Amino acid sequence: MEMGFTDDCFTDGSRPSVNPSVLFSPTELIAITDGMNPSLDLSENNFGGSLPDCLGNLSSLQLLDVSSNQFTENIASGPLTNLISIESLSLSNNLFEVPISMKPFMNHSSLKFFSSENNRLVTEPMSFHDLISKFQLVFFRFYTYSTTLEAVNVEIPNFLYHQYDLRVLDLSYNNIIGIENSVVGTLQLQDHPNPNMKVIDISNNHMNGQIPNNICLIFPNLWSLTMAENRFTGCIPSCLGNISSLGILDLSNNQLSTVKLKQLTTITFLKLSNNNLGGQIPTSVFNSSRLYFLYLNGMLPRWFFNLKHIFTIDLSKNHFNGPIPVDFCKLDQLEYLDLSENNLSASIPSCSDPPQITHVHLSNNRLSGPLTNGFYNSSSLITIPLTIMINPLRKVSLCLMMNASFSFRG
């Protein structure tokens, strides 16, 4: 089965998003969206205050979406606790106080889909975290992305140990701290691996420790694994290369030191940048004919220029040195190139003008020579930021300037 994401959301280096059609069967999707189930959609309005008490009288309600409003209150004391038939509940983008223990919904045996994005995470006594739920979730998204929220020392709730059909788990942007080996502590099912799990995102927390080697035994059919912006150390488990379904792997911005991956034949999005990786990354890792997005650090390798289909390369903020390899000329499909903030030197290869290139970032290097040697045939070029003081490039062509917008920073 093909990965269900679109290409147009990646040219700025952003993370991929997964299409729900690859996570659920057609029957399940129809049940969610065909309108046959009792449902109420109040999303994307300007409602505020508390949810009305009468909402709790809709005991047969199965789907409720109140996302993207300005509702407030702690949901533990609101009418949602009375919706005993609820199957799908979206609370995202409000001002709710939501307990991560899911205590208000422990008796909601029909609940399968739960989404709470950009609300306020509520910490509770540890005894609440040991509650056993009657529900079996398929989709659980709980993140509190905010630059104003302080980090909280919160234990991952116990109910996640007992979710045997969970397919999507998103706990990103919660500022969770102090949880060593949190992947195992969060989801390891002692004798019950979860072959249904497809997407895990625990990025942008403060999790630490090593990535457990048995992660592949617990989740053998992952499509997307995102653990970026944490404090994981040690090696990248070699078993990840054996997950034949894995298409997205983002371990960037950690403290990982060793790559033990052997092969990633189906990988499409790979991001390992901003770690402490040493030595060379094995060429065999990149045998995938589907690799489109590559973010690395270490020595600038020549072999990835053989990836004919790649159209995003971000190697910024590393310690690459020497010239840009002439092999760069082989990348006919390349659209986005970021080599900024390295120690690259010499001139840009004269043939480095991929016909599809739209964004080139070369600032804060030590490149020299005439800029006209490269990109002069790139009619689709939009931006090419340069730093005059650090990039001593000369003879910038007027023809090139007509095609691109420049950002000179010194």
C-alpha cells in the first residue's frame, strides 16, 4: 500500500502529514463520514464559554466535533462525561483543560477516536494514571503546542499500555520531561505487540534515554515514526531498517551518536540532522527508490546524488566542508536545496542548475567564484539567500537576479 501523503507540503522542509485513508479501511472511513451515525459538528465557529449542559442529554450521540472555537472549562466537570455512546470526539484548538489520564472517559466503552490539539494539558494525582479504561482507541492525538506553556513532569497514562488496536498516537509538543526509555514506558505491551500501530509522533518533548532495540518487535508495521526534538541518546536501532512498511523516519534534534541501520528500502522521508552522529552513514541505508526527502549531517556524501527522484535536500547547520560535489548535476528533480551554515568552499559547479529548482539556500558558507556558473538556466528559481560577508561570491548575473529574489545578509 502506498503512503498517503502529498508532495506539495514538503518544499519548505516541513514534516509530512499522513492521509487517513492509509490508516483505516474503507468500511471504517464510511462509518465515520457518511452521516448515518448521530453526529454534531460545531467546528470552526466562534463559540466561547462552557459547553451547554444540555449537550450531556444527547446520550446516543456518536460523533462530536467542537474543534476550532473558544470553548473553556475543565472537561472533567462538563457535559462530555455523559456522552456514553460517543465514538469520535474532537476538542482541538480551544481553551479546554484536558486531563491526559482520560479519566472523564474511562467508562466510554465505544470511544475510538480522540483528538485534543492546542488545549491545556492538566496534570493529576498519580493514582488517576493507573485507571483502566473500557475503551479501545484507534486514534489518539494529544498535543499542546504553545510557546507559553511550561514543561511539566507528567507520567504517561497507564491506559496506553492496554490499547491493543491503537493505530495513530500523537503525543507531540507536550513538554513532557523526565521519562527515561519513554517509548517502552509509554506503549510496550509485555506479551502483546501491537501490529496495528501505524503512526507514532512523540516529538518536541524532553524524553531521554536510548531508543529501545525491541521497538520493532512491539510495532512491526509502522508507517511513520517521529521522535524529533527530544534528548534520546545512543544508537539508532538497526531493526528499523527491517520494517518493510516504514516510509517516514524523523529522529532529528536529539543526541544520537551511532547509525546502525542496514537498509531502508521503502523510506520516503528521512531526517537525522542535528544529532551527534559520527563516522559514515552506510550507503546501504539509502537503497530506497522512493526516497524524496533527506536531512542529514556528518560528511557530505557523494552517493546520495544517485537518488534520482529526490526533490528536497536539507543539510543545513552542520559541519560539511569542501566543495559541492559535481554529482549534484544529476539531480534533475530537485526543487529545494539548503546547504546553509556549513563550511563549504570553492565555486558552485557550473552545471548545478536542476530545471525544477525553486529554492536554494547557500548562506554562511565559504563559497567563492562567479555565481553565474550555477543556476543560470533555472527558470523556476524563486529564492536564493546569500550572505555577502561569508560567501565571497562574485559576478552575480543580472539574468539570474531577474529569476530569483535575493536576501543579502552580512
